[in-house]
Amino acid sequence: MNKIHQFARKYLLDWFPDLGSYQAFNNRLNRISHVMGRFVETLLGEFAPKECSGNFSVLDSMPILTCSGKRAGKVAPEITAKGHCSTKSMYYYGMKLHALGFCNAGRLPHPEQIIFTPASANDLSLYKEAWSEIEDRTFFGDKIYNDTAFFQNMNANFNSEMLTPVKAVKGMADVLRKIDRACNDLYSRAVSKIRQPIGALFSWLIEKSDIQKASKSGL
């Protein structure tokens, strides 16, 4: 938010002559925080590229750190918690940014919705709560979104499905694992390739805002 205030003060004072201090700016934003989510959703919908697919979506989450997991988190305790990032193999205090994006061949996915949760939130639980009733959609997620019974029910009720890399079945005989491996590996690589752009979207967000390190991003 500090960078937004600095930009407005430097370039947009003709539009906002009564901009005021950063503290006042921040307080005003906090007072209207309940409408910002809906406002952003409207903007994302209006500016969606025409080539985006309305039938295929990718989803994932990324960590936003306030401090490492080795210390007690003291920043914004009402909205942060201790969590684990499997991609980086680390524990941390902070939040998660969950993104759902329309597939856009050859380009970054266009965000449909972005949700912030404490770091302890489970990705699958967030999906079930926020996005599982979207109709006529194919979602591409990672292995954490694996829940066969739930997604069979979702497909029956909403004509939507979740495709994820194949998760190994514990206790499967070696001979059966070898038979399935070639097919499963091919399928998993295909799903991962479709999901790859959402990782690039997160990298772009980090590059532009340094949002992953909340203590430096001005948030």
C-alpha cells in the first residue's frame, strides 16, 4: 500500500488533491476493505482477455511471509498463522494467497479470484468452501486437491471436475505400480504442463510487488 500511496502522490495529485498522509490513506482503505474484494472481482471480469477459456481454470497458492517458522509470529496475529510450504520445504508465519485463474494459452492465466487466508489454511478446504460449486468447469490443481469421493459428487452435481497429477497409492504391489507408472507419468506431466503458467503468475506478482515478503512490500 505504501508504494501505491507514493505513486499517487507523485503522479496523481491532480486526481486526488486531498490525498493526505500515508497513515490517513491506509485508514481509509481499511474502512472500505469489505468492498474491495468485490471491486477487484468486477475489474478482473471486465478486463478478461477474449482469448481466455471460460471452461478451464488453474489454481494454486503461494506463501506470504511475515517471519520464519523459527520465531513466534507477532505481525497481524488476527489474520496470520503458522503454516508449511511444501514447495519450499519450510515452516513460516504469515498468510497464503490462493489464486483461481482462467487458462490463457501461451500467456499467464487471467485471475478470476484471489483469496487471502492465514498460512494454516488447507488449500483443498479453501477450494471446497469457495470454488467447488462453480458449474461446467475443468480445474487443474496439484496433488493436494486429491479427494476422489468429493470430486465425483461435484461432477454429478455441478458438471465440473478436478484434474491433478496422480498420487501414489500406498500399499500397491510393485508389479501393479510398474504397470501403471508409464500411463500415470504421462498424465501427470500433461496436467503439470497446463498448471505451469500459474507458477509464472506468482513469479510475476513477486517480481512486481515483493508480496511474498510482507515485511518489505508495504502491505
